[in-house]
Amino acid sequence: MAVSGRSGLRGFLDRGGFWRLLLTVVVYLAIYLGAGWTSGRIAGHYADDDLLSSVGSVFFQLTFGLVVGAVVLLALTAYLGWTRELFARQRIYRSGWMWIAPGIVLMPIVLRVLGIDWGRDGFDVVAMVLVTGLMVGFVEELLYRGIGVKMLRNSGHAERAVAALAALVFALSHSINLLTEQEVRTVVGTIVYTFAFGVLMYLTLRVTGFLAFAMVLHGLTDPTGILASGDLDKLATGSTTNGLLDAAGLVTFPLIVVGFVLVLFIRGRVGEEESPETTVTPA
């Protein structure tokens, strides 16, 4: 439940809830987009180059905004006094079926690792993409499965609602891709995918007990996707000449289905350490 006795911004965010979380995310996205606008003004030709053409293009098109986002979110959690709690062990029980979530997320990562031509883009670019991808995982999981989950729990939501609402806000945040002139159909597909992915990241948080594991798994998903497709938030589901990358793309559809189905089986409330059921039944 929410921490009581604090006023101002601390008290406002302590009370949590969906609308406070949505407002928090909107403010964050405004800062993130502002950082991206600033990066574009100082990047020179790197802003218009192909993403994987150089370290500079990766940094100015992706990394710069994430650095600003990480600083903002870490400062916010420190100001609120939430840092230790967010990174500590989750005070809620786990069930064996929840391992389905990190398992299916790991499948396309492994296929991409085996299928990517690691020498195509140069060691320096690949290293920069990997670091940037880990930053994506850190920032987005801190915001949605860290701050978001805590705010929803503070307002008294049961865990199914916590998982679904955090995933919904995460998914809706990807509508900003419309500002990059992506096709509406592509953005809608991304929103559907990221809702399911958000549920699976919640279950990863829950079954491992630590936010860091969700950050790492998310942080491996994005860079392998970028190196496979050449762009961020691009669902590589089309046919290529690489069977492993094709297989990784095909996992997208069952991953979406699993995410939408598993959210229905989520039970419990934060603070419950032990399940009254066995580890193989929904909890």
C-alpha cells in the first residue's frame, strides 16, 4: 500500500494508481523526446545516417536520449526514496509456470545470436548497439516494471491488474513512434507486441524476484533485434535468406499469444511470500 505522511510530489507519487503513472510516463516521454530533439540538433550528419552506419549514428539516434532518461529516472527514484525497494528482492511468491515467460522471450534472442552476421557492421558499431540495448532494458524496466509496478501496487491493485496496466502503459508509450513517421499499421503492431512483452517482463520480474533480471532480458532483446532488422521497434517477421532470423521472427506471434494468455493466470498481492497452491498451478 502507499506510504503515508508525505506531501508534495513524494506524496502524490506515493499514492500511485494508473492515472498518476500515466502522467509520470507522459512527463518522462516529453523529457526523452526533448533529449532526442537536442541530439538531432547537435548530431550533424549522424542524425540522418543509417542507424548502423557508425558509432556516432547509434549514439546520437538512440544512446543519447537513453542516457538522459536513465539520469532522470535514477534521480527520481532517489528523490522518492524508492531505489533500494525497486532493486531488492520482490516480496511476493513465485510459481513454476511463470518461467514460461522468460523462456519464450529468450528463444528469439538465442536464434538471433546464432543467426546475426556479427562481422557485417563492425566491432565498434556492434559493441555500441549492445551497450545501447542494455540501456533500453535498464531504462524501460526501471520505469514500467520498477516505478510503474510500485505505483500500481501502492494504490492497492491486485497483481493481475498491476501486470496488465503496467504493460498497457508500456505499450501505449510506443505510440510516439508515429512521430518518426512510422506507418500506423506498424505502430499498432508494435503496441500489441509490447503489451504482451510487458506482461512477460512482469512475470520475469516476479519469477526471478529481482528487477535486474527483467532489465537484462529486455536489454538483450532490443540489441539483437536491432542487429537483425537494422532498426529499433521493427518487428522482423518477414522472409529473409537467413533461416535462424526467420525463425526468430516467427516466434513473435506465439510470444504475443502467450503474453495475452498468461496475464489471465496472474494472482496474488505484494507481500505474499508463499503461494497457497503448488508451484505448477497459476498463482
